[in-house]
Amino acid sequence: MPSNLDRHKKDLDALITRGEQLHLAIQAKCLPDQFQAMLKKEFGDKAKDIRAALPSFAGDYQAWYSEAKALVKQRERSCVAQLGMGGSG
């Protein structure tokens, strides 16, 4: 059975990956020509497939942000509990 720390790490890793994808998605949205040129330079014929696989920033950001905020809050509570600091969250 995975520990809370293991679950937090797994969740954090997934959020980081999604955040990186969202970062690329907003670059593609705001700077489409430069982004496409960079993809073409770096990935050649795979550029279109990579661009197509990016999430919709407008559609996915809020869900990602809410999950990230909740994970940080959970981790904060866990750290406070481990330190025996108590208090309200």
C-alpha cells in the first residue's frame, strides 16, 4: 500500500507534466508562428503531431490549477501535522 508521501509524489509528478504541456499550449496559442517554427526545427515531420497532442490551455488550465492548489494544501497540512504544529488550515 503506497504511503501518503508516495501518492503526493505521484500526483505532483503528473501535475508537473500537465503543467509543462499547458506551458507549451499557451506558447502555441500566443506565438503560433514562432512556436510552429521551433517545433519544426526540433522535431521535423513530427511537429504537427506534437502540436495536435497539446491540451487546450483555455479548456484545461482551470482544472490543472484547482488540482495543483488542492495538492499543495494537502501537502501543507501533512507537513504541519508531521511537525506537530497544529493550528487551523
